[in-house]
Amino acid sequence: MSNHKIVFYGSEKSETEQFTLNLFANIHNNIYICINSGINEEPDFICLDKNTAIKLSRVLKCEISKLD
């Protein structure tokens, strides 16, 4: 398993630039997604198994294709 973490930041237009979305594979072979809005002390997170992460990827690509 690769040892890396990917961080995305909110958009300027939505005024969420301080928000972060952290993404990495954890030791249980799940995809860990964490959203930190800076509002709560503890960030919100979810762990997805491989099949669910693949489905999320497909749905996200579909929704992106609907944007202008």
C-alpha cells in the first residue's frame, strides 16, 4: 500500500477555501475521507470499502459531467 494522503480545498467562489477534504487508504484497506470545516473541533469522516469507493467515484464522475 502506498503511503500518501491527498488534500483538497474548498473553492473561492463558495467561500469554503479553509475547508479541507483529506483522502487516503487506511490500515484496514478502506478509503478514509475526512472533511474539516474548521467549525467543529473534530472533523467529520467516513470509511468506504473498495466497492463503495468505486461506486462513489462513478457517481461523482457522472455528476461532474452534468456541470456546465
